[in-house]
Amino acid sequence: MKKTKIYISLPISGQETKAREKADIIKTALSKKGFLVVSPFDIYPGKDPLYEDHLCSDLRALMDCDAVYFCIGWDKSCGCGIEHDVVMRFKAYGKKDFKVMYEPE
């Protein structure tokens, strides 16, 4: 049986260390639930990347997943908001079985 591949979407800009720690905790928890987890920190955006390079690399990785997990604060983050918009369109017009999950507040 194929494991569900899930992408973690969380605010990162300006709080990289805290975001990495949170992503690691969530990755461990989701892995224990049987998911194959992709964190934005697992993705190589190229040498000396700009914000846009990170975002494009993250979107590519997200599209290769079966699900997404939006962390608290996603709605206040430009990058997470873009990821959410893409996922909702992707779900509406393509992969309807794509799962969207939200961290409980």
C-alpha cells in the first residue's frame, strides 16, 4: 500500500529557526501516523535563492504530494496563502482527492 505523501505548509520568513523546529516536530508526528512527509526545509531551491526561488521550489514539491498540512498562521503568510490558493484550484479543477488538513488551534 502506497503511503500518502503530505507537504507541510508553515510561515517561515523572519522566523527560520523557530519554523524549522516546528516543521521537524510536525514531520515526526505525521510520520508516526504513516504519512511520507515533505517539509519546505527538505527542498533545495538552488544556490543563493531568492524568496521566489523558495516559493517555486515549494510549489513544485507540493504538487508532487497527495495532501497538505497547513500550520497555524498559514493565513497570515504570503507564501502559505499562495500555496493554499494553488491547492484549492488544484483540488477544484484537477486532483479532487487531494487532502487538505489544518493544524488545530
